[in-house]
Amino acid sequence: MINNAHNDSLIAARRSRRKNERGAALATSLLIMSALAAVSMTVLAVVTHEARIAGSDLKRTQTYYATAAGIEKMTSDFSDLFTQTSAPTTTQINNVAAGYPSELVSDGFTFAKSDGTPNQSIVLDPSGASQNVGIQSGPFAGLNAQVTPYILTSTATHIATGTQVTLQRTINNYPDPNLSIRDVQ
């Protein structure tokens, strides 16, 4: 009987401990689930942020190359203009500046300002004055040419994102050498 009483008291003690521990498993599992949810949300936020950065970088890169295409086309057209005439008019130079790569418009780029005017320009370099130089070698050796520096500027904007890139190029124009022969001794 003592054994039975002792067993009964042990069983009663276990039951009272179980009653006290019933919420512990639930609380522990909720705590673990909360920690896992926090880690998952952090990973999701980081991945989303990185995807936005990658997308933004892609748009900037595409806009850079669109601008580079604009300045390359302007350089080529500018060079072609001087093969046609050694003294182009301001209108002819402005027409070259306004000639952007039209195929990029269908890709979502614009080379115009918000008011519709061209966002490309060709101007005489204000810091570089025209100067005469002697041609040292080649078929025109001994002749003089006047060097005129120009600044070409091209700005492209990705219409959907507003990403904008501006590039400048300084080029020197060497018109056909004049026929003043330098004194060679």
C-alpha cells in the first residue's frame, strides 16, 4: 500500500508538471517559427533589393550605349559634312547635331529635351582657339592647316525610367590644308 501511495503521488506530481508545461511546446514552436519568418523576410528583402539594383544598372548601361551610339553617329556625320564643304554653315552643323540614331527611339530612348528640341549639340570649343599647324609628314608635308576644336555633346534618356546619360567628345577639325608652303631650310 505504501508503494501504491508513493506511485499515486508520483503520477499526481507528473500530471501537475505536465499541466505547467503544456504551453511550453507551443511557445517554443511559435518562437522558432517567428525566427524563421524573420530570416525569410530578410532574405526576401535582400533579393528584391538586389534585383532592383541589377535592373537599374542594366537601364543605365543601356542608356550609356544609346548615348555612345548618338555621339558616334554625330562624329561620323560631322566628318562627312567636312568632306562635302570646308566651311559648313551653322545650320548644317545644327542639322548634324539633331541627327540622332532614330532606331533607338523604338527601343525606348529619346535624344530630345522635354520641350522637343534636340539634346545633342556641336559647338566650338571655347577653351581651344583655332590655330595653324604645319603638317610634318604624308602627302601634305610642308603645308599648313588650321585646327579648329569642336565639342560634341550627346544626351540620351531612357523614357520608361528617366535614366539619363550625357557624353562629350572634343574633336579637332583639320580642313584641307591651305596652299601656303612653309619655308623649309
